[in-house]
Amino acid sequence: MFLVSEVHPFEDGNGRIARVMMNAELVNQNQCKIIVPTVYRDDYLLTLKRITNQKDLVLYVEMLARTHTFSTMLHYDNYDDLYNYLESHNTFYEPDEGRHLIFY
């Protein structure tokens, strides 16, 4: 995922393609997909920049682990329950509008 994000081989959609490919690999291994909530976008982008600038993977791996744990809590069988869960965790806020809540 990081390689596509870093190299930017496409004119547009590099991040989306990187996340789709990451999730395809997770599903292939019977793992839950990783969903990055809107409110968490800055944390996600900053950890990618940290790898680029400082060659430090620790925060990136921790961020992916947190978002993976959060994603395992999402149940798609009832839209209203899912929406309420996402809303109660501030996932729809822009990063500058609010704080993401602890996902666990």
C-alpha cells in the first residue's frame, strides 16, 4: 500500500487504489478490510509522510493496527445500526472538526 502511495504511478486515485489493493490482500487472507474513517484521515496521511521523510514505519503500522481493530467492529447487516455506530465514534467529522474517539 505504501509503495503505491509513495510512487504515485497514476494521475489520480493513488490512495484509493492503494487501499483497494491492501484490502484485496487482507480479504485473500480471510482478514477484515481496513476502513479509514474521515476523522482519522490526517493521522493516516501523517504516518505515510513520516515513512517518506524519516523512514519510520512504527506509527504507520500502529495506525493500520488501530484502524483494522476499528474495522472489525463494523457490522454491515443493519445499515441504521452501522450508521449509528459510525456516528457515535465521530467518524464522519473532518479532521479539523472533531476528535476521533478511541476505536476499541
